[in-house]
Amino acid sequence: MNARDDARKMGAWLDSVHAKGDPFAAAIRSTRMSMLITDPRQPDNPIVFANDAFVHLTGFPREEVIGRNCRFLQGPETSRASVRKMREAIAAREDVFVELLNYRKDGEPFWNSVFISPVKDESGEAVFFFASQFNISRHKDREHRLTTDKNYFEEEVLARTAELEQALKAKTMLLHEVDHRTKNNLQLINSLLMLQARRVTDEASRNVLRATQERIEALGAVQRLLYQEHNVDTFDLSAFIRDLAGNLIAAGGRTDIETEFQLESIEISASRAAPIGLLINEVLTNAMKHAFVNERPGRIVLAARRDGDELRIKIADDGVGVRKDAPDHRTFGTTLIETLARQLRATLKRSDGNPGMVIEIAMPLDSVSK
């Protein structure tokens, strides 16, 4: 008698022991879950029982199944690691669960969820192995589609990110080019005004040209601060005030004027940077020109802070203050200050600093900040 005959004999014995009237045996035979029983005491642990669900799942007739090891379901794409895991568990008489690719009789592959468990006698010896199989091909197909879709979308995201990075590089290059040209144009305008001022003999006209130069230099400072940061959407007001005050004092050669800064870090919308910069330039320039006449030394306090929903800027000096005999006439600087203030919805307040003068500027934060 060969091994397959022994397996059939064992299967017949199982059928006789568990008669068809046995509800547990009937349940195993009729359940839609594929089930096997193997005999580890026979050579190569052959199948001795297979229910109808197993026959339906694999397409193999029962007579071709009984007496064979389960490996006949394996094929070229079956995972060697999963097979090794099953062999090691069976050799150790332990439970094992694997998902592996099996093949039907007609060669069609299907994903099989396999659970194998030893059935031991009173002495602890494994007398049978019970195995259940479940077709999870649909689940694996969905998993594969999800993985494929995920990979597709990841590739699309990477491609789109690369496009955006390329666009950002192009935008950055364009911004730097605009910045470079703007600086060159401002410098050219400043040079033209300087040349014109040298040719003008009228002192009043020369002063007008010089004042215009100072305003262009203030705009240049705004431009420089905007583009030296990575974020060109905002403008650091405190950095501008420090830079402007330093430039004006240095340009006037006034080493005898001290500065005190009381500045919060305040970001201003880039679109409002120019009018704010010009407004501060006008007020500070006036303080420099009129507060410290006749080489009078002194001190200027520059402050900027948030106050509720307002931005408050203060420029205070300890200079000569307002002269009682000063002529009452409107200058271009005064007109410019008032125009800029209206544009920024700002209010200006002048008061006696005793000594000197205090200029306070208040404007809504929502009109200038990001």
C-alpha cells in the first residue's frame, strides 16, 4: 500500500468515526470555508480530508487531493519566505498564519489566507493538522489598487512639487531682477539730481533737489530691506527706522546727536512700506534739520509699538523746539506729510517736549500690517 492509499484509508476512518449524523463533522463538510486535515505521522504530512469548499476553491477533485502534501497549490510566484514560515511552524508543531499566492488546477492564481493548527492527543503528540483557507484575492486586488493609486498620486505630487519649485525659482529670479533694476533706477535718479544740484546756483533750488535726494534714499532703504529678506510680502518697520536714522545722522556728519530706540518688531505690508517709510523720513529729517541748529548737540528718541488696534510711532528730540518767531507758511515737506498721513489713515500730533518737540503718529494696524 502506498502513501496515498494510507491517506485515503485514514480519511475513510475519519469518515467512519465522525458519521454524517455528527453535527460537527457535518458542519466541517458543508461550511463555505475551505478546510483540510493532514496526518503528520505519515510521510510528507499528506492531506487525509478535504471538504467541498476546498475542492471548489482550488478546482482539484478530491481524489487528486487526498494523499498529497499541500505544496501542490504553490507556484512560481508563491513567497518562499511564507512557505518557510509554514514549514518551520509545522515542524515545531505550532500554530501558523500566512497569506500566500496559490494556484488553482487551471493555473489561475489566487491569494490564500491560511491558518494551520496542530491537533494533539492526551500525550501532547500532534496526530493531525487542521488547516483552513480563505480566498482573499479581492482584498489583495483592492490593496494593490490602493497602493498603485497611492504611488500614482505620490508621483503626481512629486511632479507638481517640482513644477512649483521651478516656478518659485523663476519667481525668485524675477524678483531679484526687479529689485536690481529698481535699485539701479533709484541710484540713477539720485545721481541725476546730484549732478543737477551741483549746476544750480540758486540756494533754494539746490535745497529742494537735496531734499528730493533724501526722499529717494529713503525709498532705496525701503527697497533694500524688502528684498534682503526671503519674505518680500512684509517690511520690518523697526529695522527701517534704525537704518534710516543711522543714514541721516551719518550723512549730516552729526556725531554729536545720540539716538535711543524703543522699537517693537512690527511687520508692515510691503504695499504700505513706501508711504510709511517716506512719512517717517520727513518727520525725522525735520527733526534733524530744525532741532539741532548751530551745531547744537542733542538726542532723538524713536519709538514704535502696537497699541490695541493701532500702530503708534513717536519721534522726540531735545532740541530748540518750535520757534515763536518762526514764519507761518506751508512747505512742500508739510504738504507731503499730510498727504501721506491721509493715505495711511494716520493722525499726527505735535507737542512741546520741554525741551524739544514730540511728534506722534497713530494709524490703524489693519491698514498697514499683514
